[in-house]
Amino acid sequence: MSRPASEIETARLETRVPVHVYEQMQRAAKLRGMTLTGYLIATAGEDARRTVEETDVLRLTTKDQVRFAKVLIDPPAPNARLARAAKHHVDLIARR
């Protein structure tokens, strides 16, 4: 359950921007019927969410999704390099 707006913790953000950028942001906010603060929170917040999602979410083509699923269902036998790495991991952990 979300908290009321009056209880949401906030942080202060101060920045200097060129006058023409400031004026353009003010105009955009007015066109959307928003305050400049509301406009900045909405647009910057959405861009930040989208940027984080783009780096956190792995998107695969349909072909790659099928290939990934097949490997999960029927994994290949480990090659020599993977077997050495697994042995090294066990040796390293067992020494502790």
C-alpha cells in the first residue's frame, strides 16, 4: 500500500540550466498543465525508470528465447574448461 503524498520522503535537487532551456521547460510544463517541479519529476523520473529498465532487463529475440529455453531443458555436457573452473571453485571454497 502506498503512503500519502505528505508522508513520502523527499530529497532536494538544485541545478543551473541555460535560460533558454529553463524557459522551454516552463513552457512545456504549462502546456501539460503542470508546475515546473511536477513536470521535471514526471519527465526525469520516467526517463530514469526507462534507463534503469533498459540495463536491468535482458531482451531476447524469439529465436534466442527458444534457444535459451532448449538449453535450460537439455543442457549440454560441461566442457573441459568449465570442469576445471568448477574444480577450482570447489578447491577454493573447501580451503576456507
